[in-house]
Amino acid sequence: SDGVVRRDRFSGGPARSFLSSLQADERIFEADLEVDRAHTVMLAEQGIIADAVAGRILTALDAIEVDGHGTLPDGEDVHEAIETAVIERIGADGGKMHTARSRNDEVAACIRYRLREDVLEAVETTLALRESLVEVAAAHRETIMPGYTHLQPAQPTTVAHWALAYEGAVRRDTDRLLDAYGRINESPLGGAAFAGTTFDIDRERTAALLGFEGVVENSMDAASSRDFLLETVQALSTHATTLSGLAEDVIIFANRGFVDLSDDYSSTSSIMPQKKNPDTLELVRAVAGDAAGGVQGLTTTLTGLPRAYNRDLQRATTHAWQTVDAVAEASAVAAGAVATADWNAETLAAEAGAGFSTATGVADLLAANGLPFRTAHELVAIAAEHSADYDALESAAQSVLGESLEAHVDPEAVEDALDPAESVASRDSQGGPAPEAVDPQLESAREAIAAD
Ligand code: ARG
């Protein structure tokens, strides 16, 4: 014998390429080498394989790493191909690498190992976005802008208040990703096919060598569960949903001339020479669809899968890679677009009072001066049908109260309430848009970024 193991008993037929994940496994090539190294070291330390054999296996793994994924021999997957490559290099002893494990715990370890990295990168993009939002907020504490509900002018607010609203949401997105990370970061290695092994392995040791926080205790759970993938993709999808709202806001703001996107994040038209389009943000918005598709695809694949390992799981993994790539990229692009956009303070100020957006503040003022809020609401609503000024309020007062507004409130205070900047300044309740109320929000955003 040439010492090379033949694997042509099964899976050599027309379904060969359908079965194989070798190409898709390029993503976990480095991870698999690390998992192989950790397992080999542990086997030697436990006296399960000889040190000399372990040494030769490790040397072969280094050479395989240098040669790269592209030079691997054919195989059903990267695990099999790397093992074959080790055997090709050092002979049959290379087959000792697979003592006391299965591809089932191996692939689960590889996915977790690689996904940790990817999730941390995604987390970094959320931090960059939060930093961009905080910078915008710090620069625009007093930049008045229209605030909307139902996309109708509602109440004036500030760019800082808007930016910190998204910072809060993205902060929770970061938390959800880190929370998922904690459960990704447990080692399934040593679970073997699902049923453990007769060999005296040290699972804590391989976990430590691979930098995992601990082990997935039950060997069947270790080899076959993929809820860690599902919660990661869900957290990514939630973040993509946040991003889509942010992108939509900025698209609308650009449309209204409130904000100018940097050329780096804009696109032109191949026919209309004057165009500057927010294409990058439209793509950010669309990634929410990809991510929701990832959640749906993964959920469907996992639904009803019996324990323990089933090959369906091979196709589950792809959803996670695609989702993490798309969302991390969208998040990074959103961070850049936000950081480089210019806010047009004048246009924003001119629009801040549009649609009688100060009406609520006027009603609040009347209520603070003793009118029942409902009566104040009615009075201002009647004025709003005419115009957003003192005269309209005065004639509404005559018809609702049968007396002048002055009987209830100082006219100067009413003029202030009608002014968008004063309106914002007066809404200083906790979390509100008044610059002094925004300062602590800015502070907690900075503290949270530093902590994450
Ligand atoms: N390529 C497989 C996967 O991604 C590895 C495990 C194969 N195990 C098996 N028993 N066929 O899930």
C-alpha cells in the first residue's frame, strides 16, 4: 500500500459535487487547520498519539496552510481534503489526526471559530457607526430640524437628537451581537459524531487552545445544535433593520435638501448629467431584505431537524456567512456615509417650523397656564386650520374660550412657543431634544462606546 487512504466506497457518483462543500468551506480553511492543530496537540498530550506523529502532522498542516485551500485534493469537504493532504504528505500515520473526533464536532468547531471573528468584525462596524452618529450629535446639538411622525411634520427637534436616537438602537444591536458571541464562543470539539468517544480526550484543553470560553457540555448538543447560528443571523437581521431605517431617513433628508451626501457615498446617472443619487444608502436599505432572507432560510433549514447530525446542516452555514458579510458591509458603509454627510443648518431651520410643528408646544404652554390640555389642543387645532401665528391663536381663543388669549397666557411666551428653536429648547425633559437634555445622552453614548 502507498499509505494513502481511499475513500471511493461512497459518494463518488454523479452526486459528488452536490455532496461536496469543499468550495464553500474555503471560508473555514484556516479555522480547520487551527482545529486540527489543537486536536493533534491534545491527542499527543493525552498520550493518545505519539509525540513524533503529532509533530509530523503539525508540520504537514503548516505546509498545507502555505499551499492554500486551492491546492487541496478533492474531498467531500475541507475536513476530508485536509486529512487526505496530511496523509499524502506523511503517509498513513496522518490518519491518526482523526482519532477521537468526527467531522460533526470538527465542522461545528470550525464554524464557531470563524464566526467569532466575523461577528467581532460586525461588532466593530456597529461601533464605527455609533461613533459617526455621536460625532454628528456633538456637532449639531443646536441644529434645529423638523421631526416627523407618519412622515408628516410633527415637532421640531435637533440633528443631535435624531442621531442619538439611532445610536441608542445601534447600541442595542451591538449588545445583541455580543450576547450571541458569548454562546458562539463555546467549544463543541470532542463531541465526536454526537456520542462522545472511548478515548481519554481533554475537551477543556482543546477549548483553551482554540480560545473558546468553555465547552458545549453535552456531546449530542455540541455536534448538532445550530441555534448559535440562528441567533447570530437574527441579531444581524435586527441590525440590518435598524440600518434600513437610518438609510431611509438620510435618503429622505437628502431629497429635501437637509443633508448632502459626500460624493464618495453617492452615485451618478449614466444618462442624466445633473444627478447625484443616494445609491449606497439604498443598498444599505436593501440589505435588510438579504438579512431577513438569511433568517428565513436558516430557520426553515433547521426547523424539524432531528438530533443528532444531519447533512442539511451543511447548507445552514452558508446563510450565516452571507448574512454576516452583507450586514457588516452595510453597517460600515452607513458609518462612512453618516460621518461624511453635510447637514444644511439653514434649510433645516427654515423647515423646522413647517406644518405648524410648534403646535404641541403652544398647547403645552396653554395647559401649563391652567387650561385643560384637551381644551388647549382644540384651540390650537382650530388655529392650525388657518395659520401658525399669534393672530390665528387669538381668534381661536375668542371662539373656544370666548375671551382673549391674554387672559390666560403672556403673549411673549406664546411667541416663544411658536419659534422652533425655543420650542426645542423648552423640551428639556429627560431624553428630550433641548441641548441640555441631549448632553447627558451624548455622554452615555460615549461611555457605552468606550465600554463595548
Ligand atoms: N461538510 C459537512 C458540514 O458542513 C461536515 C460534516 C459531515 N459529516 C457527515 N457525517 N457527513 O456539515
